[in-house]
Amino acid sequence: MKIIITEKQCNRLLESENEEERAKKALFSIWQNELDSEGKIDFDSKIANYINYKPIGRTHELYRDFLGGWDKMVEKSYELMDRTFDTNDYDFRGGYDFRFKVQVHSDYEEDNTILVDYPIESDGKVTLIMTDGETHLLSKIEYNPDLWWEVESEIVSLIGDILYLEVTKKTGILIDVNMLWIKE
């Protein structure tokens, strides 16, 4: 199959390739300068804005490549998630107090994302600041559909923030929710 393009279209294609390579070199240089003495760095996808790089979603891929590639970063992500997380370790936890251990779906690793489940320990609590100001067990709220829909979305958001801080910023790998439940 032959495709005929104009000289202008050809130049645009060549320019976009050069732009991609220039962006990669610039980002790698910035990240290299940000490495700490232990060879660690925290990821910030907004860095692409500083060099006017338009495909910001691709920045995760470049970051992963900078750190050693997809396979190495997936392995590192698994290592970073292989522990019990406690919301008390974070300042941005709101009224939530619970522990969770991520369960990874190793068969799903696409689009810079790892799909995981979040079983939460049964003694988890939340203080409902905007409603009654009382502290409730999450295991009791789970069966109250009027409260659970809001609490569940806030839990997913909180866990997402924790895993972004603990995993994505260190690997470039995004973590996505499959299921959330309270252990019995």
C-alpha cells in the first residue's frame, strides 16, 4: 500500500519526531538533575508544561523509561505496594482512620496503569464532619447506602492520593481501583 503525502505534511511528521526527541532529552536532563543522593526522584507530570510538551499523558511513559523501563517499574510498584498502608501516616486523611493492603491484578498492566483491589481492615473508622460529627465504623456504614456512596468515593480518592504519593511519583505507574470493600 502506498500513501502519498505533500512535502508540507512530510515536514510536519519529521518535526513531530524531532519534537518528541527534544522533549525526551529535556525531560531526561531535568530528571537527572533532580535525582537525590540515593538515586531517587519524585514524579510530577506538570513538568511537561515547563518545556511546552503537549502529550502530557506520554510524560509517564518517558519517566518510566528514564527510571529503567516498564518491567522494572512494574516490579518496583509491586514492591512499594507490598505493605499495609495506614491513613494515620498522612496529613491529608480528613476524618478517615483505616488500614489497607493492596491486592494487585497482575494480569492487567496497560496504559501506564496497574489495576488493584483495596480491602480495608474491619476496624476502620470515619468521622462524619459534615453530617453528625460522630465517628463511625466503616463496616457499619458499608450497609447504609445513603452514606456509603459518598464515603466510598472519598475512600477511593484518599487511597488514590496515597498510592500516587507512594507509587506513581516513584515509578510513573498509575494505580487504578478495581474493587473496594471492608474486610469482615
